[in-house]
Amino acid sequence: MKIIQTVEVRQRLTEKSKQQLIQQLTAQKRQLEQQCEQLIFEQKRMEKQTSFPPKQIKEKFEREMQVRRQKIAELDFLLEQLRILPIGSEIKEREVQGIVDVHIGDRWSPQKTIIIEDGIVVDIREG
């Protein structure tokens, strides 16, 4: 019988992967900051060009900006934690679905984990 099982993919931190992660998180943060600036610009433009009450416009844009500010705060926290982590630490990257053959008498392994180091699979753990 074939079944679909969730497999956790963990990344073993190296200098190279740590720098790549820092760059990715920093780029995401910069993009969110640019979106905030664009929202401010759009808010001012809408206040001048539409007949909607300025208070409604401000509240709508403030909600959107708050969502992005929260994501920026989360990214700041992740960056801080990443800088603290020592080389060789393993961090969860994602989960993927895998097809597993199961037969009567097989030993059941509830969770498989794939360990990646600099984009190369270095270990597959069961259990």
C-alpha cells in the first residue's frame, strides 16, 4: 500500500546558508517597508482625489500598514534569532509530502526528517 506522509525538511546552518537566510529576511523586510511607503503615498492621493471621508481612508490604510508593521516586527525577531544561532544548528525549513510504501510487518516510523546542508541532502532520519 502506498500512503502520503508528511516529511519535515530541516536545514543545517552553515556560514553560507546563514548569510543567505539573513539576506532573504532582510529583502523581505525591505519590501514590506517599501509597501508601507507606497501605502502612505496612496492614502494621500486618495484623500485628495476621492469623496470618501478622510477618516475612513485613514483607518483602511492604517489597518493595512499595521499588518505590514507586524510582519516587519516578526522578521526583526527572526533576524535577531538567526544571528544568535551557532553554525551547525538545524532549523525547520518546510514540510513536504512524500509517498511511502507500507507493507504488513513493516516498522512504522511516524515522522521522517530530511536534513539539508547548503542545498544538499546530508541525512534522512526516521522516527
